[in-house]
Amino acid sequence: METWLITGSNRGIGLHLAQQALHNGYTVIAACRNPDGARSLWELEADYPNKLTLLKLDISDPESIAELPNQVSAKSIDVLINNAAIQSDPGGPCDSLSQQNMNKVFNVNSTGPALVCNALKSKIVSAKIIQISSDWGSIEDTGATDYLAYRMSKAALNMYSRVLSLELPKAICTSFHPGWVRTDMGGPEADITPLECSQKIVSAIKKLTTKHTGMFLNYEMQEMRW
């Protein structure tokens, strides 16, 4: 049975992705910064005692990421979903940029996922490797100036996914735009619920083939513009 590792799995899209993967019969490694406080994951663990493993991971901390190979006992990971992310301050590019804010956002949204893949490289050589990106990372479709650090970090994540697809030719490396989702980050007016989003993403992941590697897709498997 397939093993899925999902980062940022204690809430929002990540939590619902873990739920849907378990519902589909997969074994799940649910990674988050504070498993001891992840009450929703405790409840899932009680429902799936032999299928769900909680793992402590802070993707903004290189030392935490470096411990991953020692914490993941599975010989291989079939699906890795780099989901954990943070949003930047909303101001425009001319008045809100700061090195502190840029570093914080890039550490979580871009550098962190790359380091996770690097730490697990021996376990994901033929995996489906999913980067949860955003249409805000599309250079071609950009028409606004707010949340610049977030937009830049997702564009960088898309580049990494494309490069990783060349480095791991046996894997399927794909960036996904999850849609505008009603989470703490997306807000209450967003288009879809985390449940709807996770159902569509899991369905899409199951359909991925080698022809999709290096692509940027939405949850309907439609190609996004770079």
C-alpha cells in the first residue's frame, strides 16, 4: 500500500489531504511543527491507528528537516506533498519589502520544500512529488502588486519543481494550484472548502502519469500559465 508524506498537515488543506489519503486506504505520515498540539490529527490517529503516523517537522528549520531520514522508517515514499506555507504581509512592492519578511516567507514556502525533497531524495526517486503552489506564483498572470513575498516564493517553488523533474527523471514532479480555499489563509469568502479541494487534489494525484512531470496544474488537472 502506498505511503504518503504530507507537510503542514495539522490544519486546513494539509489536514484534509491527510483525511482523504487515509479514506482512500493509503498510509499517511502527517508532518507538522507541533504534533503534541494537533488535536485533529490525534482524532485521525485514533480512527486509523495503523495507518497514520505523526511526525514533528518545522520546515523553516534546516536542522529539523535534516532529521527527516532518521524519522521516516518507510524505505520509500510514494507521494510527497509539500503543503506547509505561510502568507506574507499584504503591502505593495515599494513600501512593504523587508529582508526579515522576505527571508521568513521564502524559508517556509520555497527553501523548506526544497530541503525536504533533498533530505528524502533516496526515498522519493520514483515518487509523485507535489508542491502546493498558487496562481499567485504565475508570472504570466500577475496583475496585482500586493503580497509580493508570497508571490515570489511560489514562483520560486514552481521553478524548483521544474528543476526537480529534470533531476529525478523516474519521479513525477508537479506543482498544483489548489484554488481559493476557505482556510485561515484563504479567508471565509474563498470559492471552495478544504474538503472539496483535498478531494480534487487526491483524485488528480491518482491520475498523474510521467507526462505530467514538470508541469504546473490546477486541481482539475488543467495546465496553469507560468
